[in-house]
Amino acid sequence: MIEMTSDSDKRKAARCRKNSPGAEEVSSGGNSSGGSCLKKGPWTSAEDAILVEYVTKHGEGNWNAVQKHSGLSRCGKSCRLRWANHLRPDLKKGSFTPEEENRIIELHAKMGNKWARMAAELPGRTDNEIKNYWNTRIKRLLRAGLPIYPPSVSRQARNDSQQSEEMMTCQSGDMHHSESSDTNSFQIPEVEFKNFGLDPALLDLAPASLLPKGVSSSNSYGFMFSSLNPQKRLREVDSQFHVTVPSTSITFPKFEQHEDDPFGRLVPVQPLWSPPIYDPDLNINGTSAIDVLGSHAPINGNSSSSEPVSEAMKLELPSLQYSASQVGSWATPSSPLPSLESVDTLIQSPLSEHTQSNCPSPRSSGLLEAIVYESQSLKCSNYNSHQQGLDTSVMAGDVVESSSRNVCEPKWDACGDPISPLSHSAASVFVEFTPVSGGSSSDEPQSAEPETIPGKFDWISAELDGKKDISCPLEYLRPDALLDSYWFSHRIGRSKDESITGDFGALLGDDFNYEHKQGSALPCDESNQSSGLGTSTWDTICGVYPFSKNN
DNA sequence: AAGCATTCCAACCGCTAAACG
DNA sequence: TCGTTTAGCGGTTGGAATGCT
């Protein structure tokens, strides 16, 4: 089976052309490594045919023999990849189904970046495919500061982590704990950052996808289960510091496309997240709570994600942690979490209007979209619930919240319009994803978070595009927070010809001229809407972002 | 419509671990 | 025990497709 599409052929041809003059030349038999010229670049149909024929005759394996016996000018590794990723007859083509997406997330929570093993669980899918999927689509969630793992998984991981931690402590003192098990033990991975000369506090803020190369992927997704082998990790542990990831739990309902919803929106009806089969304990209380894509802490890349807190300070977010039993009652969580409908009603911002009206509903085929959509709704609701008590119930433990608020008082006031999307993007992001130590409960020992995260909420100065010296609360500039709003407005409220409304536009408007926005006190009014977030603007943000900049 | 930016994806590289002789 | 081969993984690259201005 030669599955060369005309597209891929074109692509390959183009790439061949570009790749190297040598690529064509070597295809006639040359060798490159060790004197033998092996062809690189896209495979041709002829090569595929040869490979298929060979494998059909001889079976898989012994890939280095392919070149010898078939005349292919490809190294065995290349042959193996080509076969595994494209020529295998049992490959499933096309985009991932929602079920597969679900499965991938589930598997990733279970295995970490064990792509091959994940692929084994997904018939017809390849590790490369899954990896690409994860590294691209999941980034959406990361950028949006949305959770990826079901909180149930997170909770289990946290529990296991604590247990193993205790064990480790007992057994070997304060040693770095390694992955206890690849498969059956959920452990919130320590996020290990190599020496980037960065302030851990800053690193902590980095969404994985925005981290400098070298910290990305497996262990850069923050909370994700590092795929580093224990040996590797031990080797590298020298210059690393550890971030124990606190996680929060947000339960998400299952989505269903309401027939009577003119916009085909997915609405929560049942737990989306079926209890992972690999751990019955995850099915807490026998509920089918989905606890969608939980541990958003790390993912959202914001303060809550991977606080460089001491292990003793593993933080919970009670205020955001909905018990599994609440899942079924999505509309009536114990905390003042409004129903989805209420959310739409409560968030009477332009965005919410969009949410109701022309909200690009999550495609029914897109689990991620659904998650994003619903998560945003949830965040809205969280915002509201938090907003209510923000001024009056700033816990001592809500250091992040309170301190940031204090520090940014003028800005908060300026943009803290509860109706404004800015409120959401900036303030609510704070509120929602900040590892509120002990959350809203004051019984939790109030950690000295500001001390463990030095300067986290300091105002920062950064030169943007070499033009402006901006000064603003670091939190304001965090891409995740900004993107959160961006994503929000895009996924939910922004139609094609609409501009980003409110604060985010204000924040990211022309040339990211924060100085200007400061001057205008980050107005949230319509007049200050940006014409949209230019891509270059976003590049600017990323480029300016402290951890990369400091690098 | 054109130009630019971003996203997606195939393919690769370098490295490591496991398997095997 | 050691060397070789194979498999797997993280990360990267770059063209095509797509979206935005």
C-alpha cells in the first residue's frame, strides 16, 4: 500500500528539492555517513513501494538489512520510521476522533510522554502522530492556561506523590523522588528546570510551550509526567531545581450537543471524563466525574501551575476544587459556581454575549474545543464567584491574590470591571489559577509564598521591541494570562471581524504598548479595544517574557 | 488579492535504553 | 562484560496549508 497522497508527494518533492541537492544525488545510491550516502528527505512513491515490498517479504525488523537487500538508499532507522508512521497497513489516517483525543489525554496522564506505548493503546496511530498531536493541539490548552488532566488524575497523582514522597523521605531522606511507576502510579512530576540562570519564580510562570528550548515538551509541560528516565533525571538533577506542582481540581461535565441549541453548543450533561480504567480509585465515590483535564495548575502556566513551593507547601485550591460528587451537578456546585446558563447570564460582557450568541461552539468532533469552551465558561463562573468575595475574603493564604492585588491596585481597579473581559483575563486568571494556598480555607497554614517565590509579583520592566520600557506587574505580562484572554475571546467571543474586547486588547494592543495602556489606566471600555492581537504582538510578548528574555 | 504569520505535520537528528550475541 | 543493533524519545526543521491583515 503506497499511501502517497498527491499532497504529500508535492510536499516531499518540494522538500526534496530544498533539502539538498545531495538528497537527489544520494538517492542514486550514495552514502553520507561513514562514507555511505543515504538519502534523506521525503520518501518517494518508488521508495515506499520498495520498502513495502521488502517488509512484505521479510517482515518488520532488521531494518538495516533493508538497505542492503532492497537497494533502498535509506538508513534502517529511516525505513523503520517510514514503515511505522506511514506504510504500515494498519495505520489509521485522518484526524483523531474525540474518543482518541480523550484516550490520548488519559494515556498521557498515565504514561507521560511514552508515545510508543500510547500508540500501542491506540490502534492505527503512531507515536509520532500522537506526539505531534500532543505537542500542537495540547498547546492550545496550555496557552489558554487550561487544564489538561482530569483533576481526579491530579488528585490521585498528588496522593501518590505524597505517599511516595513520604516513602522517599523515610527511605532516603530528602532525595529527589523519581517516578514511582510509569503506568500505575500517578505522580505529579517534579518540574525540573535546568540551569537557565532563571529565577525559579519566573520559570514557574512559564507555560511549557513558552519555555526555552530544552525545557519544553515532556517535562516542560510543567506538571506533566516527565518522561525522563530516572537515570537521566538523576544525572541532570545537579543543576536543577524542583518544582512540586500543586494542582487544582476543576470538574467538567460531559458535553452534549443540545438539539435545541441553535448554535449547537456543547453543554455539559454528564461527566466527560470517564474514569480511567487504570485506576479505579480515580472513580472517586463511584461518581463518573470527569474532572476534566485537571491539574491545570501547571498547564495554565500561571502562578498556580508550578509554584516553586517546597514540598511541604503543596498547595491545594479548595476554592476551585470541586468534589467529584459535584460533577454531576455541574450547575449546582457547592461553591457558588453558576450553572452554564448562569454563566452566560452573569458574564454580561461582550464576550459573554458572544458566548451566547455567536459562540463558535466547540466542534462536536473536538474534545479539546469542548474542553476549552467549557473551561472558559467555568472560568467565567469562577471569576464571578471569586469576584464576589475578592475584596472581602482575601485570605492570608491568598497571598498571590492579595499581594498582587495590592501591588497592582491601580490597575486592578482600572481593569477590574467585573463585567470586563479584562477582569477575566487578568484578574480572574489570577484568582482562578493561583495556587491559593489553602484556597479559601484559612485553616491551611498560610505559606510564605511570597518568600518562596521571590519577586513573583514584582513589577517588572521589560523592553518591548526595543522601544518601550514597560513597567507592569509581572503577572500582567504572563503569556498564559494574556493568552487566556486571547483564547477566551477567540474561542468564545470573537468573531472574525470583531476585535478583542476589553483588557486583553488593551493590554496587547498596538505594539503591546503597555505604557500607553497604563496611561490610559487599562480602560476596558469599547473605545479602547484593540484591533486584535497581531501575531507579531504575541511574538513580542513571548520574546519579552522574562524567562526567555533573561536567558 | 497579496503578503505575512501561524499552524500542522512529516521527517530528521541525537541520544539513550534495551535486547542480543 | 562488552559491542552492536534496534527501538524509543525529545527536540527540531521546514514546506504546505491556513488564517489574518
